[in-house]
Amino acid sequence: MKAIIIGAGIGGMCTAIALRRCGIESDVFEAVKEMKPVGAAISVWPNGVKCLNYLGMKEELRAIGGPMDFMAYKDFRSADTLTQFSLDPLVQHSGERPYPVVRAELQAMLLDNFGRERVQFGKRVSRVNQNSDGVTAFFDDGSEAHGDLLIACDGTHSVVRQSVLGYCTERRYAGYVNWNGLVEIDPSLAPANQWTTFVGEGKRVSLMPVAGNRFYFFFDVPLPKGLPEDRSSLRDDLTRYFAGWASPVQQLIARLDPETTNRVEIHDIEPFSPLVKGRVALLGDAAHSTTPDIGQGGCAAMEDAVVLAMTLQSNSLGIEDALLRYQNKRAGRVKDLVLKARKRCDVTHAKDAATTAEWYAGLKQENGERIIGGMCETIQGGPLA
Ligand code: FAD
């Protein structure tokens, strides 16, 4: 059996590694000539960590993961602590630590594990065609590739999605802009082993430790889509949006490098099905595009890859049947994740001011139990729980 994998992001590389693990050969085609991950870092939660462990990258992940032992919310103006607690109960409950990681380092880890030389770069798929014998991918350089099945891991703007669904999906603007980047750790910004988030005015500023003495930081601001803002105005924009915020936030704005800070208008896609058609399956953001509000998009792609490989490995009724079983196992899970993230997004970003005010007030009563309980519930839905 030979699989064609379209896209060499988190989803594509985890799929290639997972299929190899169960003896299925795959050819990976990636549109860009050189991988430059959009976004500075991501948090890999225990459900994702378990998938990477299963795929044989336990030690490598530990080496690039940040020491995130505590979590805290702080008032935006005074920097008073609203709540602070250990993440140890999460680790005890789920059996793994969460690892914030620099995206480029995660991507390099995945590529090295599979074999960078085995990925065909500069190959942009324009369409796919299937019949009872197999699948053909057509590339915009005029070449084509054939396989027994095709896994479309071509991200949120997937070109393969429409051929599976039979219609075109619309991306939905979630109502806020996210800026993210990396800075050197300094205790005057936040403790080095804590995920610290300043909240107020429907905005947030967050710092998470990654390896190499760096914080992954992000700023969220509810804003209209399509503002004429870029790197040249970045520091001024953040200074304006966060006027009156506490000293660590001002220091962060002063220290960040606009050249390496990303500005992203956050979108998701209404959950859809089917996720497969015949010998073609969607995986990762191609199958479910979520806002990053519960940090689960990449983790869900890792889960998809593990489940797909497991269903193909135990396949006795043919490829199409195995893909249907993959779809049945994943559709409910990924729909839940997208909708849960959307709900969190609305509360965090003051879609309804009263609900958000209630959330801020609730943080002062929080001892970690409720927040960790919510995280555990999300993590437990994964395939290796
Ligand atoms: P992508 O990473 O988009 O990869 C798709 C690949 O396919 C790309 O390399 C692209 O070049 C290639 N491609 C596209 N079109 C074609 C084509 N036609 N032919 C060939 N190749 C093609 N997730 C988490 O788990 N935790 C987090 O903390 C987290 N934080 C996030 C923060 C932000 C601000 C954002 C925006 C997202 C965050 N996510 C997080 C989500 C996560 O980044 C995505 O879910 C994940 O990257 C999806 O991986 P993917 O491989 O499906 O898609």
C-alpha cells in the first residue's frame, strides 16, 4: 500500500511517521520550497504529547519543551494575581506534561524524524482524481503522483477539501487579532516556569516558557478584519491597544522584535463532514480549522495521524472502509474541539461584555480545580487517553 500525503506541516509529517510505523509507505509533497512555520510557538497538551511519544519522539520533544509548571492570571492594570496554581494535578491526571515548543523546532523535529530528504518540496497540488484503483494528485508544475490513497494535510486553505465535501467552505473571522513571537526570559516579565496571562478589556497578553530561556508571547485584541497594520506600525499599534496596562506588558512591547513578531487575524471553519471520500481523507486543519483558544489545533492533527494509522493497520476490509472508520472515530471529537475553542474565544474576547466580566470575577475565586478540570476533559477525549 502506498499513500500520497499532501502538505508537510504538523499533520502531514505526523501522518508520514505514523504510517511508516505501521509499515505503510508514503510520498510526501509540500507546496513551499522551504518550510517557514507561521507562528512562533504552540503548546502541545498531554493528548498531543502522548501522540508524539507513540510516534517515537518522546526524548526529542522533552528537549525542545518549555518548563511550564504553574499557571496564573493577572489583572491587566495592577498586575495583581487573580489566580495562580500548579499544573501538577493536570500531569498526574493525564499522565503527561504539557510542552510549549517553538514551531520551527517542532517542525524540524518532525522532518528529521521522517527524513527531510524524503519530502518533495515545491510541489503544490492543484487537484486530485480517484478511481477504484487509486488516487492521482496533479501538481501545478505539470507533474502527477499516484498512490492507493491520499491524505490531504494541506491546511486551513486546503484545495483538496472541496473535492471531498462537494462544496466550498468559508473561513469565519473570529473577531480578534493575535500577535505572537519570542523574547528572552526575564523575571520582570513573568516567572520562568509559569504560563502567565494578563486579562482585561476583552484582551489578553500571555507568556509561556519554551526551551532555550525564551518566552513565547502573544497579544490578543478584538478588532475588525482587514486593518492596514503591518510590521512597520506593530510596536505603535500594541502601545496604543495596551495603553494603561501593567509594567510587564509595557516592557514586553518595548522588548519584542517587530521583524519576528507575527500578526494573525484569527479564523475558524464551521465543523463539517464528511472527512473522507473514497480513497481520499482530510487531516489536520484541512479537516477541522479551529481558533487557537484551547491550543488544540495541532494536537488534534497529531491525534488524527495516530487514529488514521491505527485504522489502516487493522484494515481487513479495504482502504475505503478503513478511511470511513477513521472518519467515524474523528468527526465528533474534532467538532467538539472546534466548538469548545469558539466558546472559549467568545468569553475571552468579550463577545458579550457581561459574560466576560463574570469570567474575570470568577478567576478571583479559582483555585485551579475548574480550569484543570476543563483541560483534563479536553485531553481525555484523545485516542491515547
Ligand atoms: P499547516 O500547519 O497549515 O500545514 C499545511 C501544509 O500544507 C503547509 O506546509 C502548506 O505549505 C502545505 N500546503 C498547503 N497547500 C498545499 C498544496 N496545495 N499542495 C501542497 N502542499 C500544500 N495548535 C495547538 O495544538 N496548540 C497551540 O498552542 C496552537 N496555537 C496556535 C496559535 C495560533 C496563533 C494559530 C493560528 C494556530 C495555533 N494552533 C495551535 C493550531 C495549529 O497551528 C494548527 O492546527 C496546525 O499547524 C495544523 O497543522 P496542519 O499540518 O494541518 O496544517
